[in-house]
Amino acid sequence: MNERFEQFALECYHRYSEHNVDLEKFAKLIVKECAKLAKAKSVSIVNKAELYAEDEDELTSAQAIAWQFLVLEKEIQQHFGVD
């Protein structure tokens, strides 16, 4: 099992549930992690573009791509009803 999943499972331990894990909390943590990854990718794209873009067009293109990752973050959160 992925190390992050194991960490999530520990965070979601619930003594009285069927599997000793609060599955709803576990699912929310996974969704939040996916959204966080999309946001981090957006920041990474902008940071790299600011360092390596050779002109304004390249920087603008990178910013547009980064914006799509921010949109993806929000769509993931809305789709699963997680903030």
C-alpha cells in the first residue's frame, strides 16, 4: 500500500467501524490530496515559466496551463463535495 494511504488510514482509525477505518474521512483525505496536487502543479508550472520562459508568449502560455490546473483543483473539490 502506498505510504500516503497508510498515513491516511492511521488518521482515519475508527474503533467501532467495520474495518476500523472511517471510510468517508479516508475518501475525503484522498480527494483533498488530489486537489492539492493539482494546485501544486499549477504553482510549479508558473515558477518554472518565470525562470525559463524566453518571451512573454511562453510565459502567458504557461500561465494559461497553470490556470487550468487551478480550475481542475476546484472541479475535483466540487465533484466530490470536499472543500
